[in-house]
Amino acid sequence: MDVTSFVGRRQQVADAKRLLANSRLLTLTGPGGVGKTRLALHVVAAMRRTFRDGVRFIELAELRDSGLFAHTVAAQLGLHDQPSCTTIDIIIDYLRSHEVLLTLDNCEHLLDDCAQFIDAVIRACPKVRILTTSRQSLGVYGETTLVVPPLTVPSPEAVPSPDALTQYDAVNLFVDRAGAVLPGFNLRSQDCAAIARLCRALDGIPLAIELATVWLRALSLAQIEERLSERYRLLTVSPRNAPTRQRTLQALIDWSYDLCSQPEQQLWAQASAFSGSFDLDGIEYVGAGDGMTPEEIRNIVLSLVDKSILIRDERDGYVRYRMLETIREYGEARLVAAGEEAAIRRRHRDWYARMVEQFQAEWMGPEQDSWILRLRREHANLREALSFCLTQPGDAVIALRLADKLGTYLGVQGFNSVTRHWLDQALAASSEPSPERTSALRRNAWVALLQGDADAADAQLAEAAEVAGKLGLTKESAYVTLVEGMKATSSGDMEKAALLTADALSGFRSGDDLSGTLLAMSIHGLILGLQGERERGLALIQEAVDLTAQRGEVIWRSWALLALSFVELDHDLAQAEAAAREALNLRRRVSAKFLMAFAFEILAWVSERQGRHVRAATLSGAATTMWRAVGTSPDYFHPVGVVHHQHISRVRTAMGDDRYRTAFQRGCDLSEQAAVDYALETATAADEQRQVSGDEADLTPRESQIAKLVSEGLTNREIAARLVIAPRTAEGHVQRILTKLGFSSRAQIAAWYVSGQTAREASLPSH
């Protein structure tokens, strides 16, 4: 996004609002740096309350692989895979019932994908309006375009006085940004003529003005004007049909580049290999190939931040750097011109390959949550590294290794279709038998089973078994056998599943593979328990729990706890509930959505057996939302599917269809955190009494209304827009609700409200 202040543009905001009121699709067009994204953000903010379900802002600038367009849009909408549906269908199904303003930012490099997607949305989702930004129109039928002009600049005839110049937005922006660079800067009479000329020379382009004012740290207005004039005399090499403003911006970036030292220029170009953002360690590694020391690189990074080439972002005490896309593209062009692109992108790939290797080595330990957060921050760069490998002859095996090992992280995040996308591409690029191919095949088969694609799993497992046998890959043979066991379980052949998972466990133990051993223990123990060998099954599962606890590991411990809970469901209900709660509590460290879905499911079954039918239905709704988020279903795992359908039938019979549907839908609508708090019943004893009785702790009608909106996941700002009140007023109401209820988080409010509502409904007679 542009970093400039939003100065002026009132007319463009008004025009955009008017056009969107009469058109389903509005595209903001204009050259790079003119402020399209900034204008879109302000239009969105101005129109948020116009749409019942608010706005959704989709950023596309970082996306290079058009094959991931739909997955990127879905992820930014908070959607994940669903069984037997394309990602586009999932998005359309979601938007069909929503009244939203959907904004797609930076579409110019994905014109065909954006056009096809938007056409589908317009046809199928009558309540959705779309705002896009692009350097050119999308060419979609019914599209309205609004050219985003440069900021207004003084004409040569304008009177160069402070009062006269303040009517021009370019001058106001220049003064605003100059004041940020030089505190105390103001529009003095003696500077008016120079500022007017500069704003005209810069054609009122916000990014150009931003870059020019940076140099007030080192140069006077006259020196900037002189330097800029010299640079413009070199524009004859630009295409004659290129817009003047675009050539001007190019010249300004040329000039900024020339004002950097040679090491700064070099690091600017090298940093362009990163996608999205990067940390200091990453740029130190990528930039160290030309003899610069880490200390020198750190100093250059600081200098590039100071010159606004790099933008410093800090979240939760962690600093990363990014570049405006125009700046990044310029650096990339310099890298290509110097013949260094392949070498730098190879170092970029090597850095992320090392990171993934380290992740794999440290995964089975207490740093799982830290690793998940780190890889989430680096998601765009990991994607870039994989893409590069797939374009390089001889690097396909590296791509296989990366895609396979990233599968663990992607699976935890619930990105099953993305996992298959990368594995499919890497497998297609490297057809030679290898350990890497074998591992990728059996992982792909596992994910295919999770998505109900048994045919794909069959073919991949057959090849994996053949290659593992030919190459003598004992560990991979054990993994293939384990996945075969899961496939048998999914189809309901429990005897075959028991034999296969026992063989896999034996293979892992003989090969000293801890990860495989722990997973096989949980799966084989579960199968034994469901076949009537409860004591043997529980012993295996408990061994897995103990081993993971000793290592501070979370994911496989959650697997084991949920397996234990399932086995105990018909034997020791208290133990089943305690194990499922513990597994869900571990989610607070690592958000593993598949495991959360299973935990919600089991706790729903427990509640039904306890006679808490409203709670059971609500938790079933929460589980359904989470199953959909990871693109799977209880029906793809036969034992779970059987109990799932029995549970639903019993709860519906006890409650009646109408009350069941109401409670189930309320569970579907819970935010993730609210669903976890509801499942864990984190309220105090007094709060529980209020939930059962329906007592709302003397909340005013307005506070009850706001509590309901909090339970729907709305922020204070969104609540304010919905109720047409000030954000500060909404914040005050939320604070008073927290005080009255004795809570410390919004999630507790949400869980309390849902519990109270369902309890009240439970007291109503069924029909």
C-alpha cells in the first residue's frame, strides 16, 4: 500500500461512492504510485456501514502464481477447502448469502483470473458489489472505470503565495510529508515558487512526492529541483506511448536509485527477490554473497529504511521489512539488467530451504508454536522459493523436498488444497524414482484421503509402495503402510486397518522414526480400542501422550488425546471429556484446525450423552464450520462418520427440528475463539448460573444488543457502523459489559451470550 498521507481526494471518494451505487463493478485505474489503493481504502471506510455484512479487502500484489488465485482470495476471506467443491465454488457459495463490498487490490498482473472470478460473482451473488484497483481496466461486461488522477498542482500562472497554494492537494501533501521529514517545516513565502515548480514537475503523483520529500534530509528545495530537472532530460529512452506520469515516476525512482550508494543500490536490487516482507536474517543471508558482512548489511538496511526504500513493520515486537511494489519491481529490473537475478533468487531459495530443513528438525519439540508463526509470516516467500525451483532444470527434487516438508505446516493450518497444488506440480516436474518422490507421493495420498479423493490416493500409494520397495526405503514403506491403514479405516474395513497400522508401527519402531511412531501409536491404539481391545489400545495411546509431553510437543499429543477420548466415549465419559478438553486447550499454542474440528465433534457427543442437547447441537455446528474450514468431513473417516450421524439423530429427536436447527446454526456462526471458549466452558461458576437461568447481569437493552454483535465476531468499529454510533461509544459499552459480567475478553462475552441464548431456548417447549 502507499504510505503517503491521504490528502484531498474528496471528489474522487464521492465519485466512487456514486458510481458504486449504480454499478456492480467499479475499477479504479491509473499509473503506479498515483494512490489507487489509498483511495480504495478510503472509499471502503466511507461505505462500510452501507453494506449489511461490511466489506472484504483482498490484496493481490504479492501473488505471482495465478494457479493460487482462488486459494488466495479464499484465505483472505477466511475460507478453506470443502469436500467435493472447487475453491471458486466455495467462495461463490459464501458470497451468495452476503451483502458485502468486495475489494480486489492490484489486479493488473492477474487480469484474466480476476475477470473470470468477478464475472462469476456478479452472475451468482446479487448482493455483492465489487471495487477493484488496476493499472488497466479488467474488460468485464458492466464494468465502470474511474481514472484516479494525480493530485491537483499549481499552474505556472498561479500566484506563488501560501494562501494561494494551499488550494492544491499536491502542495498540501508535499508540505505534510516535508513536515514529517523535517519537523517544523511549513509553507514559507520564499519557498512557494520552488514547491509549486516541484509539484508540477512531479505531476502530482503521491508516491513521487513522497520520494522527493525524503531527500529534504540531505538537500535543499533548490537542489532537489535542480537534480530532478537533470534527470528528466534522460527520459528519451522511455517508450513514446508511455503516459507522462509513468515516465515521471520512473525518472524519480531512477533518481532515488542514483542517490543511493553502490552497496545500497545492490541491496535494494537483492531485496526485490523477497515476496511480501522479510526479516533481517533473511536479507543478511541473501545479500552476503557479494562479500558484504552482516554488520554492513544491517547498516545498509537502516539507510534504506531512512530513505523510504524499505518500510519497517513491527508487530508483537518482531520487525520485518517490505517495499512498495513499484520500488520492488524497479529493483527487480535492475537485478535482471545486471544478470544477477538467477543467482540471487537461488540464494533466496537456499535460505528458505534451510529454514524448512530446520523446521523439520525442530518440529517435534517445544517450539512448534513459534515455528508455525514464523512460517505463517514467510508464507509468500516460501511460495516464491517453490515457484523458482519449479522453473529451474535440475531443481525439481528440491521442489519435492520443500513441498513435502512444508506439508506438515500447511496441514496444521488447514491448507489441504494448497498442499496438493504444490505436491502435484513438484511430482509432475520430477518423475524419477527417489526418496523425495516417495515421501511426496504418500503425503499427497494422505491429504487426498482427508479430502475424500480415494482414487487419487490409490494411484499415489501404489507408486509410492513400488518405489519404496525398489529403493529399500524402510521408513517410507512404513509410512505408505500407515496411509494404507488409514484408507482401510476410512472405508470401514477395521480388521485390515488393524493389521496395516500394526505393521506400520513395527516398521517405525525398528527404524527409530519418532514422528511416525507417535502417529501410528495413536491410530493403531484407536483402532484396537474401537475393535473391543480397549486396554491394549489405551496403553498404546497413553504411551504416545507421555512421550509427547516429555518433549513439549503439541500436535501429536492432541492426536493421541483425541484418540483416547474417542475410545473412552462409551466406557468412561468423564475421561473422554477431560481428554478432549485437554486436546482443545493445546490448540491455544498451535491452531491445528483438523484437531479442533475433531475436539468439537467429540465434546458434542459427550454433551449429548450428558443430556445437554442444546450444547450438543451448538458444538455440532461449531464442528461443522471447522470441518469445512479444512475441506474434510466426518464421513471420510468411517468410525467418526457412524458416531456423528447417530449423534445428530439422537439430538434432533430430543430437541425437535426447529430448536435443533437454531442451536446448530448458532454454533456454525461462532468465531473460532468464541467456539473454543464455549466448548471449554471457561466462564466462572456465577457465570454458569447466569447462562443456565438466562440472567443477563442487568445489561441494558443496548448492552444486550452489543453483546449479541460481539458473539457474531464484530469488532468495536464494525459494531459502531452497524448501530450508527461512535467507535469510542461502542468500546465503552463493551468495557461496561466486561465489568458487569466479570470477564476479561470479548471471546468470553461471545461464549456467555451463546450459552445464555441456547439455555433460554432449551426451556421452551418443543413442537
